[in-house]
Amino acid sequence: MRITLRQLAVFEAVARSGQVAKAAEQVNLSPPATSMALAELEKQLDARLFERIGNRLLLNSQGNLLLPLATDVLHRVEQIEQAFTGQDGLLAGQLSVSASSTIGNYLLARAAVAFCQQHPQTHVDVAITNTQEVIQSVAQFRTEMGFIEGYCTDNRLNIEAWHKDRLLVFCHPEHPLAGKTVQPAAIKGQPWVLREEGSGTREYFINAANELDMQPEAKFCFTTSDAIKLAVKEGAGLGVLSALALEKDIAYKELALITIEGLVLERQFYRITHKSRQPTGLGQAFVQFCRHFLLR
């Protein structure tokens, strides 16, 4: 049996994308050549690796067994290439990470740019989505690491505390509660503008609010902080977002804060990695860089 790195790369690309055509683009092959490489791998292993559901290829039990092993091999090869790429030990290569919305937009985007400016032979691809999708991205080996705002109970993943944040409740500047400190009962029945289901911000806030019997109900849901702020500025209701997302709006008095007695909204951000995936030198360097860059 002679399994090639090309076959493993094709397999991983199909596993990530679910389609031969998309996988072909990732590995720079034609779709027929990609299909042939996958067929040869299945023939050598004497096992089917995918089930076709509609127009997608989904991993079966054999494919799920192979994926972490293939990913580990490919990343070890990548580590070898990185170790011998560049001059005088310069970092080089591509790093794929995923991040939930607040972390991605307000922390990692600028950290990734600064890192790549310091290391010109590197590229950091930051996929920004919600917490649940970040967890799936790391669990399915689509990204080397993820940064999340919510909870993660997936036992396939390592979870470590990474950064801290604070959520703020806000409203239109002319709202009757603007700038006030109120009891939780005063908020009951107020309309809310919140993030979508699966958002770490939404999950954390609702859990904390329900402990005070506030029972917040979302009148509107949006997937971005900007959309939520615009809706609140139009008088759609109360909002809750990271202090990172509200700094300018509060300073310019376009939004106002509401303090709710007993509502503690300080939260921990987390970094997640797959237990079956070895970290790359580039990934470790990026984490170390962020640790210092974000404290400035």
C-alpha cells in the first residue's frame, strides 16, 4: 500500500467542503483528477469513506476514523516545510483560525494584520462566525484553532481561557431608562434586539438575565453588532453587546447605557483546539503574539 500525500490532501479537502468541485479548487486539481485520487485512496484502503446525501459527500464511520489521522500527517508535513522555509528561521506559511463575531471583528482582525506585517511570509486567514460554528470548524479540522465567547462541551476539543470581556446593556439616548441604574423588574417586558441563536453573546446574556428572572424576549435578531446597534438607534428596543463593540457609539452619545442591579456580565473568552491535532509552529507563534499584542 502506497498512500500519497496528494490523496490525503484530496480526502481532507473533500471532507471539509463536502463537494469534489470545491475540493478540487483547494488542492489545485481538476474535478476528474480529484475524483480519481479519492477513488484510488478508497481502493487502497478497501473502504468507502463517504456517503452521498443529495449533492454532498458526508463522512461515514470509516471516513471519520481516517480524518484526524490524515490531518495529523498533513500538518506534520506542513511543520517540516515551515521549518525549512524562509531565511534565518523566519516564520512562513498559512494559518487558518476561526473566531466568534466579537472576537473576530474587534480583536483577531487587527491582531492578524499586525502579525502578518511583522512576519511578511505568513498569512492568517480568520473565519468570523458564531460560537457554535467555530466549534464545528475546529472539530471538523477546517481550522487549526478557534476563539469563542460561549460555552463548549465538545469532548473532542481542548479548551483554555484566553481573554476577558464585559457585556453592556444599551438603549437609544432618549429612552426613559437611558443612563439609569434600575432593578431587574424594571426591565421585564422590554423588547430586545439580540444576536442570533448560536451566538455566545446571546447565550451568556440570557443565562445571566434569567438568573434574575428578567426573561428577556428578542423582538429582533441580527448576526452582526452593527445591525444590532442600528436597530437600537432606530428605537427597536434594548441591546446587549461587548464593550469592545460599543466604545465609539457611547463616546459619541449615539447610544446610552443602562445599569441593571445584580446583573454581572463579565465573561471569559476561550481558545479551542482539537485533541487529535498537533499545533503548528506558526499557530503557536500567533497565539504568543496575540497574548502580548492584545494587552497593549
